[in-house]
Amino acid sequence: SFYLLCSGTRIKTRKRNIAAPLDPAAFADAVVQIYLDNAGDLELVAKNLESSDLNFSRYGDTFFEVVFTGGRTQPGTIKPDEGERHPYSVIECEAKREAILPSVIYIQKILRRRPFLIKNLENVMRRFLQSLELFEDNERKKLAIFTALAFSQKLSGLPPETVFQPLLKDNLVVKGLVLSFITDFFKEYLVDNSLDDLISILKRGKMEDNLLDFFPSAKRSPEGFSEHFTKEGLVPLVEYNEKKIFEVKLKDMKSALTTQIAEESDISEVIENVKQRVKDAKLPDIEVVRILWDVIMDAVQWSGKNQQQNANSALRQVKTWAKLLNSFCSSGKLELELMYKVQMQCYEDAKLMKLFPEIVKSLYDQDVLAEDTILYWFRKGSNPKGRQTFVKALEPFVKWLEEAEEEE
């Protein structure tokens, strides 16, 4: 008999006995019973679940179905399956944060004891979010509030892409269900968190640049975005998005310009291109002047040591592209902005420090800067960066301007 004990046969049969038959229904009924026995008091429910010998690792998905819907759901749907149900689920409570928060805290407790269940929570949430059309409006709202609170409470390791990616199913987006879900989610999340927190979740969920994907195609435009979220009272989100779009347009213009200047395109073509972009993107003149100067100067081939060479290169560049600057420095205010830009660059870049008066004189010679602008800057210019030094350096030229004026 000792031999029998040690031989493989017995042990094999034992192993077979340990593997209990797959019975999610019995598991679900047991969990529902614990809810009913404790009249939905989630603290007591959690305690009783902890001390039970239920097989969570096998029926994790079933467990979260019971938490969310009060019982088991039929495979691939959210329809209730046969078996006991309890009335204390997320879907049954009121669509208010104070009603839903206890469920989030309760799940947090259970995940602390059984961290492996996070995978099951992800599975069930993914399935529910992909089936939004099977829920009613009010139930969708509860799911949105739950999701927002789950992130607010930093629910153990729930990754944002689990929430955002399943929402991108075309049929859900078309019906506008995703937009209303995400709107409820944003509103609820921003009660406790800053816009920066929301942006960081969106980044982690790889959605920060694709917010328009939540919109049905008819509304999928920057204007549609602004209109929708302004109406919903989420103005900071609208401002953030507009700033982002604006920055992308500036960046696009800058890179197109950089290419044209590097290829030494015809100056009239460059002017046309900039004008078109300014018109399409409604770019403010001041930004355009700043970008033009940056791009023109970035294209200079600077030499490491040779001061004279650097001076020649910079002045040659100013001369080459003066007509471009001239087209957009169309007022005293914009000319002054260009002077500040030159001042800043000469202040920040040691190799240009001494070039300030030469660049200004060159811009004057090419009719980009008017005499009045230069005199205004000299007498009252408000940017303090290196101002003392530059005013001193420009003194001889200003003197010359004033004398020329007197002679006239």
C-alpha cells in the first residue's frame, strides 16, 4: 500500500479532484448571498468576503459583474443571467457621487487584499464600456461617475487606456454615447482634480491629442469641441484645447518656413505661404513677427570663434530676407516687437551681444524699422534685458538719426 501511495496513480486522481468544476453560477450566488445577509453594508460585505473561501482567482470577472450589476450577466452581454441578485450594485444606486463613492472605496479595499483582481476589474470595465448602448442613459451616467471616482481615488493601478480605448468603437461614437459618457466623466473628475491631473490621465491613456475621436463625425471639429464643452461648463478644457491647436499651427508654420528658407525659395512665394497660413490659422501678427525672426536667424551658419564672420553672416541674412520681415512688420507696434526680439536674441547669445547696433542699422537701411520706432525704443523701450548696454551701443546711430532729422 505504501507503494500505491507513492505511485503516480493516486496522486493523479487527487489532482483531478482538486480542480472543482467551473461553476461561476454557484460563486455568484454565494457573493450575492453575502450582500443580502449584510443588507448591502459594504464594510461588512468586504469583511465577509475576506474571510470566505471563495475562489476569487477563478471567478474574478464574475465577482465584478456582481459588484456592478447585482448578479451574473449572460456571456457577452450585460443581460442578467439566472440566479440570485442583490439590489446594492453600482447600477442600482443613485447617479450621484456620494452614492457611488462607497463602492469605489469598497473595491479599493478588496484589491488591496487581492491585487490580482485588478485584471478582472479591467476585463469587466472594458466589456461594459464596449457595450454602452446596452445600458440606459442613467446607468451610463453611473458608470461615468464610477470611472471618474476610480481615477480620483487612484484605484489600485487601473490603467487609463483600459477606460479610453474601448470607447473608440465606431458604433458607440456615432450614436453620441461616448461623448455623453466622457462629458460626465470629465465633469465628475474635475470636481476633485485639476485640469493638469485630467490631462495627465488622458496622456497616459494615449488620448490627449485625439480628444476629437470621442465626437460623432458631424461634430468632429475644433468649433464643435469648443461649443460642446463650453455649453457643459468645462471652459478650462476648451481653453486648453484651443491653446494646443494654436501651438500646433504655429509649429507647422515654423517648420514650413524653415524648409523654405533653407531651400532659399523665392521671397514672394515665402510671403504668400505665410500670409495663407496666417489667414487659415488666424495667427496673431505679433507671433508671426517673432517666428519670422527666429527662423531667419536659425538658418544662419554660425562660426564657432570668428566674430567678424558671424557679424557678416547675420547681416547678410537680414539683408536677404528684409522684404519678408517688411511684409509683416506693418505697424509701429510690430516694428517695436521686432526690436524687442532682436534685443532678446543679442542679450541671450554672447556671440551676438556686440551686433545689436549693426542689426538695427541694417533693418533701418532695408526699411524694416522706421526711425520713429528706433527713437521710441531708445527713449522708452520697456524690455530691461541688457537695455543699458544696448542703449549705450546704439547712441552713435541715434545721434546720427537726430542730426539727419534736424538737417531736413
